[in-house]
Amino acid sequence: MTAEADGAGPLRIALLTYKGNPFCGGQGVYVRHLSRELARLGHRVEVIAAQPYPQLDDPPAGTGGGVTLTRLPSLDLYRPADPFRTPRRDEFRDWIDLLEVATMRTGGFPEPLTFSLRARRLLAARRGDFDIVHDNQTLGYGLLGVPRLGLPLVTTVHHPITVDRRLELAAATTRGRRLSMRRWYAFTRMQRRVARRLPSVLTVSASSRGQIIDDFGVRPERVHVVPIGADARVYRPLPGTPRVPGRIVTTSSADVPLKGLAHLIEALAKLRTEHPKAHLVVVGQRPEQGPVRDLLERFGLAAGAVEFVKGISDEELAGLLRGAEIACVPSLYEGFSLPAAEAMATATPLVATTGGAIPEVAGPDGETCLAVPPGDSGALAAALARLLDDPALRARLGTAGRERVLRRFTWEQAARSTVAHYRTALGGPAAAPSPLEQRS
């Protein structure tokens, strides 16, 4: 069904994202897949983004919709080749640039605030070009001016960054590190204040909904669950694809405590004492310092035991998953877990923790995955060993996992539910709550 066929006509959507890296973190992935599926339904989507810019897909011909990218550049102070750089004098354009540098120099993270101010200015100049504005987790003060422009606003919060702040502070081992983390995460105070004043907040799981209500103080009736998922056209099993004996695949977009990679490294070291062929492929960048690097050296896990790959396409990741005997999500917390959904969509059996919303995606222990407590490397090792020893269990969990994703977690379903909330924001009837929202 296209937008024209739903009786309300196609929408002109401004989709804002202050960070859109297609290979690191969930925000760029969200923007890429949601914009494509919205366009597939016949809507016109203009993604307005700062660096790193997202990778976008063209919708199939004949859908009537489209996706375009408008670059709204920051000073790009955290570019990988020159992080925390000092801009040249001729790079400064206005007071927002000065604010961006000043915040960085005092140890803060300026991008959500400065992007929101630039976005509000752009939208004020082009208010007639859009029917609705959809913000992707910026939660900056500039957004509070968008409804005053006559533009309805919907915001997605994948999970409150206050969760990351708590875990980072808990992992900090020195007073200086804790002080640094408090300065860096000072922007969460702004996000809390802004979130409380927003008319409609979308989130990806019942777990995240509860965290948003508790941490940000948003009224429950304003927070709605719209699950995301996998692109089942890409992440699918291919009969006859050989599995590499002992291969375990995980995705770790950053070397932070939240992702639990250190616990998986410990589990692998234990596992290899009885399963010497067991080896790990990490989709992410090899850390040059920190706990993961230290553990690799401590346990003597060389390239044959742990391999890091980065910057791969969806098709390459799907192929990597299809060739693995097991996929693993070791995170201490996830607001959803795209890696779990994508692995399950390829019918690769999954070992996952019960951190945050992961059980909502991965499903019941022993039925669609093997579930273990977060932060327990011994339990991870035991679950991985159990699957390596039991081909029949691997096959059963893989089949059941794919069926679960197809029923609940696809990008097409996410786009349709998102449009229903757009219609509500435009004055239409209230969108039906998702089953996850009803249970939360």
C-alpha cells in the first residue's frame, strides 16, 4: 500500500540526525533503513544530517517516494583522522561554531545542541517544504522552537544516554576519569529537559520506554514503542552456505563497557581450552588501548583467535553471519539490538545476554536463542560450548529465530508504524499501541 492508497496522501518528511555514521552506532543504520522504507511507501524524505553523513538508499522505481540528503555540517571536531582538533580561523562561520569549540574545550560534547540550533535555523527558512519533522535522538534545545514554526515534531529516542553515562562512570577507575565522564555527558541534562517538553516520543522497545519515563521524566502517554528490525531481503539464509567450524560473530560498534565485548573475550579464552577451533570475528574496529586490547594480550588471543573487520556492507555482514556457527550479543544493555535481529534473520543461532531490551528481540531462552545474564563470562562460555556441541540445537534455534524476526521486526513494519504516528501528530486518530507498549 502506497501513501496515496492510505487515503491521506504522501508526506514531506524532514528526518534529522546529528550523527549518521553508516558503520558505527545505530543512528546511521536507523536513518538509512527507515528513510528507504518510508520512500518505498510513497513518501518524500529529506535527511538533514551532520558529519559523519549517513549512507542512504534509493527506493525502488515506481514507488512515488524519494530520499535526499541535505548536509548541515558541524565543525567536525571528532573526525577520526584528527579528533579534538582546533579549527582554523577561516572555518568559523557564526556564534554556533564558537559555542561548539568552547564546549569541546571544556570537556563537553556539543553536537546535539549545536546541530539542533542549526537545524532549527534551516527549518525556519524552509518551513513550507515539510509536513512533519522527525528528529533522531538529538534532543537539543533548538528543537523546542520547531513546533512554533508550525511544523509538527516527532522524536525517536533509541534509549536514554543516561544509561551509557551510568555504565561509563561505574567502569571508571580513577577520579580524573570520572570527572571527565561527567563533563562529557553533561549534555544529558539538556536532553532530559527537552524530552519532557516534546509532544511525541518514539522508541524501539518496552525496555527503552521504561527508561525514558524513569530517567527523563516523560509522561507515559507521550512515549510510544515502534520496534525496528532487520532488512529481511538482505539478511536471509542461503541454503547450502557452509558454516565455518567454531566461528562466532559479534558486532561491537565501540570499545565501551555497554557493549560487553570484554566479557566475550574472557568467555572465548575459557571456551578455547575445550574447543580449540573456536574463534571470534568482531565487526568493529580493533581497539588500540583499553580493556579489550589488554585482555587480548593477557590471554594470548592472536589473529587466528580474534579477528576484527570494519566498514563492511550489509551484504558482506549477512554473508559473514551465514558462514558462522554462532552469533553473539554480549552487551550489558541495549535499547533494542539490531545485531540480534540481523543474525536471527539469517537463521544463525544466537547467544545473547538479557541486558535491556535484548530479550524483547531475541525471545525466550531455549526457544529462539540461548540467554545468559549480562556481564557473566562463565555463562557466555557455557552457552557457546553448548551450541558448538549440538548441531540439532543450532538448527532449531536458527529456524525459530528467523521466524520471530519475520513476524515482528522488519523495517517495513517499522516504517508503517512510524507513519501512523506522523498522522497522529498531524491531527489524525491516535496510532494503535504496539504489543510491546501494551505489556510495558
